[in-house]
Amino acid sequence: QLQLQESGPGLVKPSETLSLTCTVSGGSFISSSYYWGWIRQPPGKGLEWIGSIFYSGYTYYSPSLKSRVTISVDTSKNQFSLKLSSVTAADTAVYYCARVATGDSVDLWGQGALVTVSS
Amino acid sequence: DIQMTQSPSSLSASVGDRVTITCRASQGITNYLNWYQQKPGKAPKLLIYAASNLQSGVPSRFSGSGSGTDFTLTISSLQPEDFATYYCQQSYNTPPTFGQGTKLEIK
């Protein structure tokens, strides 16, 4: 069945750019019924929507992060990626990639990738 | 942004109990409300979408109701595997926003 897997550095220095990639396996990445998103969760805290992308490349970014976020897609590799620039300690979190279904419900999640921002 | 407020923030209950968790939106969201379960160290899992629709594979002891601003998640008879943190999420307006979570603990 379809699986999502995050990959990328687990440690990023302050002011640098956080980069993560999500690989979609076991099924089709190109779908008009779903789109793909990034959600994060600081340690011990709640969930925050970062942004999302359709396979065609159409993107949505949360206004609170919009100035620092870029989400892109590579359909040839069944991957989508997150870049978050100028990170601070407040960006330390588990970052989840996800599949977003009808009504913007998240019906499939990656296992999560802990990214720590520290010098 | 639409604010989602869950109550209670934590709850102690016993196996077999009926449990209800409430989620209130800061403005009307019709039925654009989803519920998730998260266990420690794991990704959230979708339980209920569009306020009352049970996600495939989720046990029927879970149910959701509500519309407008007030919603509930009910577990009819708690099982040991249900002890977790539960989140509501509105998908009526961007950005999608989550409640702060309700931690369900064993009494």
C-alpha cells in the first residue's frame, strides 16, 4: 500500500535552511483526488500546518511561514520537498509529510522526521 | 485563522467507559471537521472526517457528531489501545488548524 517516508538532516544550524524530502512509494503520486502536505509538531506540543502541493506544482503555504517556506514536487521521482529558510530554535519539531484527501483531511502520514535547530 | 479549542485538555478513564471529547471552532465551519488519534512517538491517525464519517479501518466504537461550531468525538467503550492524544482539525478555511489536543489516560 502507499507509504510516505521523510528524509533529510536531523540537525540544522540557526539561520540556515532546513530541507526535507518525502518519497511516496507503493502507489501513484499523480492523482486528482489527493494532494501532498507538510505538517510539523514541536516536542510536546500540537500540530501546525506548513503547506501543501498538488502534483501539478500548485502550492499553498500557511501565512505564518509563507515568507520562509518553499514546497516543490518531482513527479519523476515520486517525491515532494520542503525547504524552510532562516531557521531558529522555534523551528525544532517533528516534520511529517502527508497525503491530503477530500475535505482536507490527512488520511496518510509519514513516520515523521525530528529536525533540531542548534549550533 | 480559525481557532480550535478542545475540552478537556486531559481526561482519565477506565477500560469500558464511554468517553466524549469536545471541539469548538471560533467561527462556523459547517462540517469541515476531522479527528485524529496520536500515540507517543507515532504519527497521527485519521479517525473521523467531515465531522461524522468513520475512516476506513477505524473501529465502530469511534463516532463523531456536530456542525457549525461545536463537535464531539465519542468512544463508546474504551479499549486499552485507545489511550492516546486526540486532535480535532478544521478544514473549512485556510490555513487548516488543529486543536491543542486531549490526552486520554488510564484511570
